[in-house]
Amino acid sequence: MRRARLLTPLAAAALAAGLGAAPLAASPAGKIKEKQKEAQVVLAQVGALDEQLGKTVEEWDGARYDLDKVRKQLATNRASLTVAQRAQHRTQQLVRQRLVTIYESDEPTTIDVVLGSTSLNSLIDRLQAERSVAKSDDLLAQHAVQVRDQLAAARVALRTTERRRSTSVHQLSDQKAQIGAMLAQRRRLLASVQSEITVMRAQEARRQAALAAEARRRLAAEQAELRRAAAERAKAAQAAAELKKKQQSSPPVTHPATTTTVVTTTTAPPTTTTLFPATTEPSTTEPAGTTDPATTTPATTTAEVPAVPLPAGHPQAATIALRYLGVKYLWGGESPAGFDCSGLVAYVFAQLGITLPHYAAAQYQLGVSVPREELQPGDLVFFDGLDHVGIYIGGGQFVHAPHTGDVVKITSLAAYGGGYVGARRI
């Protein structure tokens, strides 16, 4: 029989502890994560209490079984003791009756037996018979007393065992009730925490939907602006080309300052031609249109440009990434059935015909570095020592697959604080 293990106040306090007021993170995702941690702690406590309650109930059942056995043995002993006491009483009555009978009867005494014997063998037989009767009476009385004493001692032992078993049952009952109350309280707390998580997840889902709608509007506006700017550039380029073509097809223009004056004298030998070119004007041999300020400005203007200009990148990757909001996180996942962070990035860029490794640190080695202030939709942003990656969508936000138990979602760069490592443009 296992001993009853009562919960001490210290053990009960230790078992009930573990749910201190943990500070919640500022972001909704952080709050949900903290609540999930709290739920995990409570769930672990519920599991521990449930297991302990099961063991305690088993011990309680065992103690009740043993107590029932002792009580049955005690009942049997009580019945046997009653029978033995009755047998002793009858034996004592028989012995007393026999003594009275011997005293009152005319049976020969030992002297009579000796004197009345006709032979030695007859004497011995008569004496042995007398002794046998006396011994039988004595043994019968002794046996009755012995049985009575044994049963009485057994009854005392059984009563002691009954008290001990009864105490054990009461202790285990108290422990069972104590654990049951703690378990019920923890289950209520777990239900409350899970209800809060459900509410917070619903709120986060609505917030994510609003962020996604805003991001889609922003990306659509940016792409429309890019298309408008591209159209204007194309229109300007076409106008410039047409102007250049027109200028090239027109005859050269002679500047008035280059007019030649011919002076002829009758006394001079051959005719002499003197040219008076304007020293400040360009020669007439230059191509037409070179004196037009509109056409000379680009050639004479010097603009400061970076040595290695950033490529355009792939802003459409941001729009594609928004399609997978809500897909669950799956370690090693690289499909809409489940994504991890680098798996999501690789899957999105694969739809653009770009193959990326399924490994954040390796993805960081590709493309070109982008300063944080020059981030554009479609750039890859990296965090936590290159252990995490997402796709920037503008507005200081990015799409990523955060961690187990979460889903693909929109998060702000600020939420990662000092964990930001850098960005790459593929």
C-alpha cells in the first residue's frame, strides 16, 4: 500500500505559481504570444494536477479497498470470536458439570480402583482410562481459552489496522478534494485565457485585414504612379526623338556674324577676300541646332549620380506576398499548406521566375544592399542575426511567417526594434 502524500502548503503554492503578471509586448502579435505562453503554463499545470489527482485517486481507491478488506476481516473475526466464546462457555459448563457429576456419583475413587482391581493389567487400564478422561477435559478447556485469546488479539490488531486504514482514506480524501479544487480553478483559468486568446486572435485578424487592404491600396497607387511616370518618360523621350529628327533633316543655319564681305580694288593684282568672323560666335561648320539652348543644356549639365545605382527590384513581390496572409506557420514549409520565413520568400519569388535558396542567411548574400531609408516594396528585410526574413511592402511594414503557432501576417519594422539587420534588393 502506498502512503498517502498530502500536499503541503509550500507544495500547493509552488504548484499554483507560475502565472505572474508578465509584461505584455506592445504589439498585438506580442500580446497574443504572451497569452499563448500563459496558456501553455496553465495547461502544463492542469496536466500536472490531473496526473497527481489520478495518482491520488488511485491511492484513495487502494486505501478504501484495504479498509474494506480489514472491515470484512474484522467482521469475520468478530463472528469467530463469538463462536469461540460460546464454545469456551460450553466447555467450561461441561467441565463444571463433569466435576459435579464425579463429586456426586458413586464412581470408584483411585483407592477403589486399586483395591477393586483383580489384576495388575486391570489396574493399569482403569488408571489410564481415568487419566485420559481428565486430560481430555483439560485439553478441551485449554483449547477453548486459546481460541478465544487468539481471536481477541486478532480483533485488537484488526481494529488498529482499521483505524490506520481509515486515517489514510480520510487523508487521501482531503488531498483528492484539494487537488480537485486546484484543478477546477486552473481549468477555469485556462478557459479564460483561451477565451482571451480567441478574442485577441479575432481582433488581430481584423487588424491584419485592415492592414492588408491598406497595403494593397498603397501598392496599387504606387504602381499606378510608376506607370504614369514611365508613360511620361516615354512621351518625353518620343518628343525629344522627334525634335532631334526634325533638326537633323533641316538645312544648316548661317549665323549673321559669319557673313563674308568682299572688297575689290582695281589697282590690286588678284581679287583678295577678307573674312571678318565674330570672335564670340561659333563656327558655321558646326551641326545645325547646336546653338539651341534647349539642346545644349543636357550636354553641358553635370549631375551627381551614385557609382552603382540601385536596381529597380521587384515591387510585385509585395503584392504576391499579400495573397498568403493567414497561412499557418510550418517549420520547413514552402507552400500554401504552410510556410516558414525563408520558405515564404522563396515561394513568392519563384512566381516571378527567380529561384532563391530556402535559407535566410543565404538569401542575404544575394542582390544588393539597400539602406533602410531607401526601402521599396519587394525588398527583403532581415532580422535577428539573419535568423528571420520578410518581404517589405512599404509604409514601414513587411509580410512574414513569424513562428510556430502563428500565421503569415503583416508586421511593422519597428516591432523588431534592434533586431533589424539589413535589407537586400533582388
